[in-house]
Amino acid sequence: QHFEDFDFTDTNFELSSFEGCVFENCTFIDSKIFNMRISGCDFQNCLFDKVVFDAVAIGAGGGVYSQCLFRKCDFSRQSFCCPKFELCNFDYCKF
């Protein structure tokens, strides 16, 4: 599935699953990305602002984060499974 120019502001993704999806020019502001599966998904030029990543295996099954901006995101209770970040910026994030 391909998501282009979607605004996911305040969306609750808890217990959701995305596999092999492409997210292009999407906005995630105050989204709830908790206890979900993201496998083999590509994120291109997306904005993640004030998102708490909790119980999400970032990078599981492959996938690339390319030219994404992560601003004031919380990765402190997060696991990384060999994620690939290309030309991404992390502004005021917590690890």
C-alpha cells in the first residue's frame, strides 16, 4: 500500500500492523506509535513531530527512512532492528 501526502496527526496506531508499505511526504504529529509492527516499510520525506515510539521494532524486516525529520520524538524505550536512515535529521529527540 502506498500512502502519499497523508496527514496522520493525532492518529492512534496502537496494535496496528504495516508490512511492505510506502509512506511518502506524510506527516505524523502527536501520533501514537505504540505496540505496533512496521515491517519492510519505506518512509520518504516524512515528518515525525512529538511522536513517542514505544514497543515498535524500527527496521524490522528491512525498510528505509529517507530524508525524514524527527523532531522532539522519544525513542528512549525503543528497540532498533538494523534500521536504515538516509539523510534524516533528529532534532531535540530523546534516545
